[in-house]
Amino acid sequence: MIAFCIGTGYLTACFALMVGEKGRAVGIEHIPQLVEHAIENVKASQATSLLASGRLTFHVGGEYYFRFG
């Protein structure tokens, strides 16, 4: 599951739970401060184990990530 414009990270963490133990959720945001904020939010929640396990990751991405084809 790939989520663009991750904001607080809440929905991306929900996606990580939805895809199950064998899936991954990747959040891509073009504003570095929002990526840091999302990571802090998840670390402060019950979903922190998703980050530690690699099932949930957040990345800073520019226009390169938004080109399809």
C-alpha cells in the first residue's frame, strides 16, 4: 500500500494494519517536516511496533515519486 501526502501518519498506520503482517504501508510526503511529524505521532501511539518491524515506513519524496509512466 502506498499513501501520498501522509499528513499526521494516522491513515498510513491504519493501512499498515489493514494489509496484515505480510504487507507493508509506505507513506510518501514532499514536506520533510510532515514526515518527521508523522513518525513522531506513530512512535507516540500503539502503532509504534509497525515502524520497528518495517511494516510501516515514511519517506520524503518530490515530484519524481509522483510520476506514473
